[in-house]
Amino acid sequence: MNKNTSRDKKIYEMHAEICKVFTSPKRLEIISLLRDGEKTVNELAEQAGVLQANVSQHLTVLRQNNVVNTRRDGANVYYKIANPKILQACDLMREVLLEKLAENEKLAKRML
């Protein structure tokens, strides 16, 4: 019999909370853009093709949930991924989705 401890329940709650952070395609794109190292809000806005204010809002959510860290250098604030395992988790989910997409494409071809 599987007995959930209070620690397990807390982890499930934390897992559900952090997953909410990854419900925005734009936040996922920002995480991907930070893969190669730290960037400023302006750099991220330009690369994502989104207004700076919008990127700032997403970065606030990411920062509040410890997905990104910041470093100030003069007037610039640099953002980076807080833990490389976040990228590994995103990569793993991406692989699952690519497999599913390939499966769906195979199925669609068979139906033609």
C-alpha cells in the first residue's frame, strides 16, 4: 500500500504550483532564450519580439517562483536560469511532445 507522507503531499503541492509557471508559451520561450546565458529585459524583448513591459511581467513571475535569478550591473538587470535542471525538465517535456507530434503525423499520413 502506498502511504503518502505529509512531505510527499507538500511536494505534490509545490509541483502543481511550479507547473503553473510553465503554462505560458511566452515564459517557456523566455526560459529557452536564457539557455545560452544571462540577458537583460531589452535583449529578451528584442529576441522574443515582445514589448519590454510584457517580458518584465513574465520575468517577475519567473523570479517569484525561483526559476530565474537576477544580477544588477549599473542600470542593467541581468536574468539567468536559477537551476540548470529547469532546462533539463523543459527539454524532457519537449522530447515527449515531439514524439507525440511525430506519432500524430504518422497517424494522419496513414489515414490519407
